[in-house]
Amino acid sequence: MTQIRYGMVGGGPGSFIGGVHRAAAAVDGGYELVSGSFSSDPAKSQQTGEDLGLDGDRVYSEFYEMAAAEAAREDGIEAVVIVTPNHLHYEVAKVFLEAGIHVICDKPLTTSVDDADELVRLATERRLVFAVTYNYTGYPMVKEARERVSAGALGTLRKVVVEYSQGWLSTLLEAEGHKQAEWRGDPERAGSSLALGDIGTHAFNLMHYVTGLEVRRLFADLGTVVEGRALEDDAVVLLDLEDGVRGVMLVSQIATGERNQLLLRVYGSDAALHWSQEDPDRLRLVDSVGTETVLFRGGDVGPHATRATRLPGGHPEGFVEAFANIYGGAAAAIRGDDAVACSSESALDFPTVQDGALGVQFIDWAVQSDRSEGWVSMVAERSAKSSEAK
Ligand SMILES: NC(=O)c1ccc[n+]([C@@H]2O[C@H](COP(=O)([O-])OP(=O)(O)OC[C@H]3O[C@@H](n4cnc5c(N)ncnc54)[C@H](O)[C@@H]3O)[C@@H](O)[C@H]2O)c1
């Protein structure tokens, strides 16, 4: 198996998620980091390249120079990983797609629906692989949950409750120069939303991945609890899902004491399932008479969860390995094994540019709903869009 040569944009000194991506790409040995433009500060970019053992000629001050130079080399990068603040995702992805390079981009895909649609168009037209790191769908027991739901284990779906609560923005951290909070609190760099763009979009993707349900309408109430903050730090979204399924989403970054409380509960006519990101190896099923079954990663679970597992049950796996499962799916697709990698039935499934665009659309609908203080019909918007496209 040859390694996929990749480069990274973002992920410089003191950054958060760039290092997680590098670790995830390395887990199964499918990728080799050979290039980067790691920071908007050229000296910091060079320093990061040196720390990572890269050839200095392949560390660039600007991402567009990197795209041109790498596309011109015979041994240039085959894929780029984008881990900059949100406002840059679109420009960076566009430049690399136009240079014929596959993309792995963190969420939210873009800060506008039009930009997201443009990336879908470009990736499709150029037949390039585009993964969006909605990493929670990489957990084995999330894959098991999806399998159980689609096999009808819960009966007729009735209600979904998804929550993503954090407490780290309980104070005005962005005013104190905190690196991650600073741009997340700035509408110019984060986009029109803070909490929904940062974590609500994960909750939405998780709900959609496990249940397969589309949203017909939504009603969002976005609130800013911390004084002086420019965007929302707390949200409740009511979801009117396909087939009359009712949904509630709770999202907060001011939930004091919470770390990464991502919880999914799905209720059907016969049973319910519960999954918690802070206890990811366990999937709890409860039937209508209250009998509880707890399934464990590495135990008697289906082939998708089993294939997404590396260590025997009881040896914890987690965040990095879930990311690595997305990297594994993207690698199969980049190598041309599209039939395997792009099938939703496959263990190598990964979130695509279309999933990323839906996540951006969700944020936009929620912001619209909050501003108009009313329900936003997603079905009407989507059918208008698809008839425009014809
Ligand atoms: N999937 C997840 O679980 C997850 C978790 C955290 C962050 N994210 C997403 O990842 C992205 C990065 O978040 P973060 O928390 O790591 O941010 P961060 O502020 O820690 O890091 C951003 C990095 O981008 C670099 N950068 C800024 N402008 C640049 C430019 N013009 N060229 C090259 N590099 C540039 C910065 O120097 C920094 O190194 C965001 O879009 C965020 O939403 C996803």
C-alpha cells in the first residue's frame, strides 16, 4: 500500500485540531505528511514544518503558493487537510480543488450556503474526493447505532433528542486572547453562528447519520448568555423530521462544568437507544418493557462497528481513532476504491462535501428561524434549490 502524500493548511503552533488530524492520518499508516502552510505567520509555519521534520522547500508562507507549487511537482501532494478557522475553509478548498488535489476539511465546511454549494459543484465536476471531518460518525458504536436503526431494531422512529453541551465559553474568553475562543467569537471568522457552527453542526450530523432522517422544518431559539459576546452561546432547536418524527437539539457552550457532553437518544415504538461521546464504547438499548441491553465495542456487534475497531474491547479507543476511521474511508476513495469508500453501507463510509454542505445549510436555517422567530421549512427551500439547479 503506497502512502498518500498530503499537506496541511493550518495546524500551526498552539492550534488545537491540526495535531489531532496528523495523529489520525498516521494511525493506519495510510498517509505521509510532506508539505504545509501551517500558519498565517510565515516564521511559525516554517517552525512547525521543521518540528515535523518536513523539507523546508515544501513549507509555504501562503496556501495558494502551496497549491500551485505542489500541483506542479511530480511528487506533489495528493490531498490537503484544512484546519484553519472557518472563514478560510472555502478559499483554501477551492484553490486546492482547482489544482486537482483531494480535500479533507474540518467543519463547518464554509461560512455561507452559496460557498458550500460551490464546493459541492467543484468537487463533483472534478471528481475529487472531499471528506468533511464530522468525526463523531467515526466511532464504532455510532456505526452500530446506525445499523440497528436501519435494521428496524427500534420499531417505528418517533423522537430524537440530541445534545452537545460544553462549558468552556462560560466567560468572555475571546476578550482574553484565548487562541481558540478569539476567532470563534468573531462573526468575520466564525460565520453567522458560534455554538451551532462549532458544535451544533456535529449534533445535527450525528442525528442525521444515525437515523437517516431529513429535517422538514425547524424552529431555533439562539441566545447569548455571556455579556459582550457577538454570537450565540446557547441554543435550542426543535426539529420536525421526516415521517412525523419529532426532534429536539440542545446546544450550549455556557453549560458550566460540561466538557464534551454529546448525547444521542433515539426513541422508537419498540425500543430506544442511547449513546454518549464521553463513554463512546457503550451503546445502550432499552425496550418498551424496560429491559436494558448494553452493547460494547469489541463485543457482539455488527461488521461495521467491528471493522471500525482496532483494539480489543476494554482497551479504550476514542477521539483520534474515530477521526482515523474518516481518514481510512477517504484514503480508500483517493486510491480509487470509490465503490467501497462512498457506499453508505460500507464500514469505510465517511462524511462527504454533501454532508458538509447540509451542515452549513442547517446553521443557516437555524439562524434564519431565530431572526424571524418562526419555523423555517427546509423542504420548500430544498425543492426550490433543486428546481433552480435544473
Ligand atoms: N472536528 C472537530 O472535532 C473539531 C474540533 C476543533 C476544531 N474544529 C474545526 O477545525 C478548525 C480549526 O480549529 P482549531 O480549534 O484547531 O483552531 P486554532 O485557532 O487552534 O488553529 C487554527 C490554525 O490555523 C492557522 N491559520 C490561520 N490562518 C491561516 C492561514 N491563512 N494559512 C495557514 N494557516 C492559518 C492558525 O495559525 C492556527 O495554527 C475550525 O474550522 C474548527 O471549527 C473541528
